[in-house]
Amino acid sequence: MTPERWQKIQQVLARRQPDLTVLMERVHKWHNFSAVLRSCDAVGVLEAHLIPAAHGIPTEDQNPSRHTAATSGSAAKWVGLRTYPDTPSAFADLRSRGFVIYAAHFSHKAIDYREVDYTQPTCILLGTEKWGVTEEAATLADGHIVIPMMGMVQSLNVSVAAAVILFEAQRQRIQAGMYDRPRLEPALHQRLLFEWAYPDWAERCRKEGRDYPALSPEGEILWGDAKP
């Protein structure tokens, strides 16, 4: 653990926003899925949500409490992913945690995406690459938002739309000072510090049913009597 790496991990975790997220409804193309997660990481989203397509991104090995990617450059290492069997269960879980859900969906009641107050607990709902969100999800959503289009095409690619909306949310939250102080609960913050800094040791501890060891202020593992 280099000092630079340790400092970067601490800085990123200190800016994570537990009350800003996205829900991908049956987004099934890997490049779009990865691009959305990359934007989530860039603006500080702690955890994303997914309702898998019947034939799309495999999720059977994904654990909502862990970072799932194998490569160090992947945003999925730094953004948690929670999956659901269907749309109603996803909405129920998000609403139980206080999220207001806005669907990126063109309708008669849709408003400009910049008119939303993203400083409140906000979930952005994104639909399939071709058809957008389902009618079920559109009906369940608290509101509909659109990105104004001045050209011939009617919509942006789902991952581009996600980035545009998320960076507006980031802009509002920066102005509100929401990145100026850590916003994670202390226990979650400490758990993620260890998992991000030492993913291999974290995996071993989980398999063996052991608590994570403490970390020194410099990011070194303090094994104590729980040596490997």
C-alpha cells in the first residue's frame, strides 16, 4: 500500500454519495452497462441497481455488498451493484430507503432534467437501449425527466444520458457542499476502506468467516492476534 494509493482511496470514499443512485431496467449491453457504472464512479455514486434482462448481463455471481469486477481499471470495482428479480421489488427497496425515483422517459408530464432537485435522495431510472423504460416502471416512477434535444435524433444513448443527468446532479451537490464532508456511516466507511485497499485479503476473510483486521492511519494491516 503506497501512501499515494491510500490517500486516493480515502479521498474517494470521503466523497461518496449514498443517497444518489441509478436503477438500470434491463440494460443488457456490456459497453452501456460499464459506461453507466463509470459515470456513477465519476460523480461519487456508492451503489447502483439493476433489474437484469432475461438474456443479458450475467448476475448470478454478483454480490450486492461487494465490488464485482476482476480488473483494476473497471469502475465496477468501486461501485456496488444490487440486483432485483423484477421492477416492483426494485422500487419497493429504493423507496424503503427514502429515494425519489425519476425515470428518463418522454411523456406528457416529463420535465427538463435540470429542474429536478438532486440534493434530495435521488434515483435515476434508465431503460433498455432500444425501448427505454417499461410502462410498468414509468407508471411507478415519481416523475419523468428528459434531456432537451435540438437535432433530428430523439434521444441519447442510455449511457450518455446517464452521464448527462448524473453530472447535473453532481453540479447541484457541489454547490450544496455535499462533497465537502464524509457522508458514509463510520462502520460502512471502515469496511469499504479495507475492501478497496486489500480486496484479496477481504475475500479471504469473508470465506473464513473472520472480521476484517484494523488498519493503521497509514493504511497498513494491523493483524494483532488474527494473523493469516
